[in-house]
Amino acid sequence: MSAEIISVGTELLLGNILNSNAQFLAQQLAELGIPHYYQTVVGDNVDRLKQAIATACERSQILIFTGGLGPTPDDLTTETIASFFNAPLIEKPEIIADIQQKFAERGRQMTDNNRKQALIPRGATILENPVGTAPGMIWQPQPNLTILTFPGVPIEMKAMWQQTAVPYLKGQGWGQAMIVSRLLKFWGISESSLAEKVADFFDLENPTVAPYANFGEVKLRISAKAASEEAARQIIEPVEQQLLQIGGLDCYGSDDESLASVVGDLLKITQTTLSVAESCTGGGLGQMLTCVPGSSSYFLGGIISYDNAVKEQWLGVDPQVLAEQGAVSDRVAQQMAAGVRSRLNTTWGLSITGIAGPEGGTDTKPVGLVYIGLATEQDLTSFVYRFGARGRDWVRQVSACTALDLLRRRLLTEPLAPDDRT
Amino acid sequence: MSAEIISVGTELLLGNILNSNAQFLAQQLAELGIPHYYQTVVGDNVDRLKQAIATACERSQILIFTGGLGPTPDDLTTETIASFFNAPLIEKPEIIADIQQKFAERGRQMTDNNRKQALIPRGATILENPVGTAPGMIWQPQPNLTILTFPGVPIEMKAMWQQTAVPYLKGQGWGQAMIVSRLLKFWGISESSLAEKVADFFDLENPTVAPYANFGEVKLRISAKAASEEAARQIIEPVEQQLLQIGGLDCYGSDDESLASVVGDLLKITQTTLSVAESCTGGGLGQMLTCVPGSSSYFLGGIISYDNAVKEQWLGVDPQVLAEQGAVSDRVAQQMAAGVRSRLNTTWGLSITGIAGPEGGTDTKPVGLVYIGLATEQDLTSFVYRFGARGRDWVRQVSACTALDLLRRRLLTEPLAPDDRT
């Protein structure tokens, strides 16, 4: 018993969109423990879709389609599947009623082309769409073959998957062995350095350990296969402990944690507060911090001092220092951090000033040069980085993450004594 | 003549990573005018990879592999392809020399497992990797079948594609017809409303017109097939003009333009400046604005007033208004916009205050309620939106984009007279 994901849509073949649906479904199948060995992408074309179905039928027993369920003429997934298995299409009045109601709720009339969405092959069951108008189906056109169809719109596909498909698949008793993964996240160490430190673990078979890297972040994924989630977690546990030991402070968190959420937790534990002063990141550090629900309990705000006049007037940066050392310098980073901290009256002040590029670099101050300042009432430090001319987005993203990571390490190693807090 | 993309890697089947390589290659093939009808994803498994090769050989003439070229035992793309076509593997001394040199540059010794990367099937040509250690190959194992292999690491794959594969493919004279696309971008209109307005265009065959929607943004892609880029652009042009006519103000730009870049262009044209005051977006609006290189010429900075004390103290929001109407109210939005504008001394002041959720909503002020304020020296307006409880990220992202869109419309319809400028 194995599943195959078939993504239908010419926009995928043109590269107009990323196939994020396939990733979501792949994760979900792994969690359910349903093996999945192939994914296929095919365009909005009857003959080629039929060929993809023929190939998939020979090697997989659960075919999961996304895309091609809409009301327009190039949406032809349902009719092509029906035609492949020589089944007639039946109009379902309950789908028409559902679509009419959804249109009515928006004060609109159902259009004629939506009628097409009410057709499903004889014998198929409707897979309800709680979000949009296009329903899917669950169908067993022949013994030992189950077809599930979903729209291509990710939000609709995900809602239908969770609400209807997961209970159905679990109800069938599919998925003997579960794959459970644990993701350890690192900042401040390169992928190759980490890989060298943990090289022995890459030979493990259950759990497996594999490294990934993206935008300065390095991850180790520990994946275990077992009959139950609990058994898989027990396989993961000892390996995770060893990796945490090796990773030390470089490992900042796991799974859904982010640098911002980890810093937030530490600020809450230490009952301290934070404000930020941003130049080259232009608000990106604040944006990251406030991604975390509840961040208002420790993050008070900040000043985006993109222009030097704002640095002087609203952060108290010394005009002479700006003139002599430039906006991208350790003194300015320190004064920005101190300025925002005292003005917003927080425990910590964190600042970033740098050259994001692509223009603006010089020999002595190249693109990618970034200073990060960290202020408390008692002390003032700054850090310099050369992130390289790897693109404006890269420099800005890595700068904000590095600032969070600096504060994280400080919070872990040198927490303020309670009477030091402002 | 058509190509097929075969992505090899168990991490794709586990959903650990997004298949961004397939999107990149799809775009590249479209630009080169090489038809491409199927994509396959298969794990690091010899038998299944062989089956995928067998299927692909029957329907495609150019097979493009990514992944499985590394030095570890689960990297088996090259040896499996060789075995499928019964070709012996040959060790290439020039690859060994290249890997040794790359290791030496980093002050390291080549390890034994890297030797594996020097093996390619007899008759294949090395596809050099300027970035990493894993080279690829170009091989014609049988008449009318060409195989290209690339590593899975996107940065290496892309560099090799551009530097070696593109010249090769062009040199073969493949790709008669080019596909050129033009993307029109809309804000402030729903996908279904826009689709209704332009429904007739969806029946066109060359160019084709197709709608996409994501995170509140709607796009229309016009794609033309022609012998040359110029001919394709001529096919696109009249349709684009008609769509722009219909779209009116809702169409904010095209292709690589963003709301932030369009607003930036308008600020430059009108020689006006901008500052922002952000509550629920926490810096996201400033972050978007400063994504645009050169934004420092019109964006001076902002105040992230996450905490009410910051709203009072640094934006001059009236404490009584805060107490009586709450931080999420039109009066507060207005006072935030006016406050940041006057303090940072800019032409425009733009503010956002809202409830991003998931917590914090009430019956009268539900999650997704957002106020946007826009201030000039002469006037002060605010706008209210109910974006719905569709997730914290959604509310924040859509709020920032909507704020930019409001300013865009104002700049287009009611530009300040030169003597109104501060």
C-alpha cells in the first residue's frame, strides 16, 4: 500500500508557482505513516493526464490529485479521471445547493460555469470543501485503488485534507509504520562544521539524521520509523540528546521554534523587555519578533532609523560620530541600541546598522558589512559581521537573525540579575 | 522534443523541503522554449529510480535530474542511470583534481567518499560545478535521448544550469517556440471579481491568460508562444493593453514590481517622503518598503509602537483616546500617522493598528480588524478593514500591503501640489 501525489496544472510546468501542495501532502503522508514513493506533475491536458494516471495505477494504490477542480474549461481533473475509468459523471444536487449558498453568503449569484463543479463519477463520494466552492471526491474505481481529489488552492486543499481526508485515511487502517521527525535548529555554525561534528550520525538507519541549510540556518532532521508515534519518539530521544550535547549553544531550538520565539521565551523567563533600533533591516527585526503571538508582553517597540536625521533626532546618535565614522560603524550601532533602550525604557536595546546592497559598498565598508549593538542599562556592546554580497534579502534576513541570536546567547549565559533590570 | 524534470531525494518525499529546483528548471525550460510536460519526484532508491527512468524515456527526450550526486551512500543518481543503460562507470581524474583543489582552497583534505563523485558513465561529458564539489554530466545513452544531471543544492544547480546547460541546450538548436510571459499584478480586487471582468480572455489560445491569487494579491499571467521573444511580446502587447484598461487602478504593476517598489517610484516622481507608525505589523511595513534598493531616498524611517506607552510617548497618541476607544480604532490610527509624520518630518505618514490574533479579539473588535491611517500636513484620513481570522501572518501581511496600496492610490489620484509638500 503506497500513495502517489499527482499535481495537475500547467502553471506548475511553466514554473509560475511552487508546488507547495506536494510538500504539505508529503509531510502529512509521512505523519500518517502511509508510504509514498512517487510524485508526478502534469499539465491541464487530457491525454497526458490519462498517461499519468495509467503510470500511477501500476505502482501506487492511493492516488492523491491536486488541481484542476475549478469552474473554468482548463479544469479537467474530475472528467479525465472518470473518462479513464469509463465511469459516467453524475450531477450532485447537494453540491449545487452548497455552491449556491456560498455565493449567496457573498451576495452573489452562482454562475453557470460552477455547475461543472457538481459533476463527479458515479459511485464517488463528495469530499466537502469548507473554504471554497470546488469540492473534491473519494472514489474506488477498481479494487485496491483509491482516488482522492483536492483543489489546487492551498488553503482549500489543506482544510479539506485535515477535516475529511485524514479521518477517512485513518478509518481505512492504512499506514502501519509511522515516520516521526524531530528538527534541531542551529544558528552561528556552518553546515559543514556541524556536519563534521556529527558525521557519525549520518550512518544511522533508524533513526536517520540528515542536515539541511538555508539562509544561514542549519538544521538536523532526526527521523524514526516505528509502529506508533510513541515508539518513534523513543527511538529519536537518545540520538537527540547526543546531538544536543554536541551542538551546545549553537542549537537554538527545535521543530516549530524560531529564533524570535526562543528569544521571546527567554525574555519572559527573565521578565525583561526589549526594544529595537533598525537601519538596514528597516523593520525586519521587529517584524520577526512580532511574528510570535503574545510578543507584546516583552517587545515594546522600536525605531526604524533609516535616515541619519532619525538616528540623530530620535535615537540620540552623535552627529559627529555619524560624520566621522559613518552610519555603519560600531559606535553608531552602540548609540542606536542605547538610544532606543533608554527612550522606550526597556531592559534590552538591540540595534542593526549595515550595508544591505546592492549599491553603497566601498573597499573599507563592503556590501554585507553589518554592526549589531546590544545595550542594557549597565553595558553596551557591539559586534561586527561580514555577511558578503550575497543579495539584499540575504544580508537583511541574516542580520536580523544574528541580532536575535546574540541576544539569545547573552540571555542564556549572562542573564541580568533581578536588581539590574530596568 | 520535450523535457522531463526528475527530482531525486527522499527528503522531497518526506516533505522536508520544497521542490524549488523543479520550479526554477520549469521557468528556464519555458524561457528556452523547450516543451516540458511531466515532472517526477522519486526517492533515493535504485529500483524506483530505474522505474522512473523507464517511464520518462518513453515520453520525453531530455531528462533533467536533480539530486543524488553527493558523496554519501544515499547519493545514487549517477550509478543508477549508468546501470539502467548498462554502461560502466569511469573515474575521471580531472574531477578528482578539481575536488582536491576545492578542498585545498578551504584548507581541507579531500575525503575518500568524494572519490565517488568522480565516476561518470563511459561516454558522458562532465558538467562542471563552479560552486560545489559535485559535478553533473551530459550524456546521450541512446539516440534521441539526452540526460543532464545536477546536484540538489539549489545554488549549485542554478550556477551549473546557467553556465553550462543553457549554452549546451541552445547549441543543440532545441526549443523552436519560445514562451514569454507577462504578469499583471492587482491589489484591492478579489480573484473572482477580476475573473468575471476578464472572463472572455480566458478562452484565448495565444496568448493565454490565466489568473492566480495568493495572500490577497491577484495576478493575471499573459503567456505567448512565438519563434522569438520579440514576436511573443508583440502577441502579448494588445491583450495587455486591454487588460490594463479593464483593471484600471486595481492593477498596480507587472512582473517583478511590488507594491513597495511602485509606491517608491511614485514617491520619487512626486519628490515626497514617507514615514510609518506600526503596531500589529511590528515593522513589517518598513521591512517591505526597505526591500527596495534605494528606498532611503524617500523612506526616512518609522516608529514601531507595539506598546501603548510608545504610542503615547513617541507618537503623541492621546491617552484618553487610547483609554476610551482602544488602540485599535480610527482615531488612534490617525494620531499614529500624524504623529510619525510630524516627528520624522515627512510628507506622508502611514500607520497600521489592528488585531492580528490569534488571541485578543472581541465581539466588537474581532481578530482581523485593522485600521490604517494616512496623514499629510493638510489632512488626516483613516480606513477600516476586516481581514478575518485567517491567521496572524495573513492579517499582518495583508495589512501592510493594503497600507501601501492606499498610499499608491492616493499618490495616483490626489498627488500633493508641490507647494503642499513639507
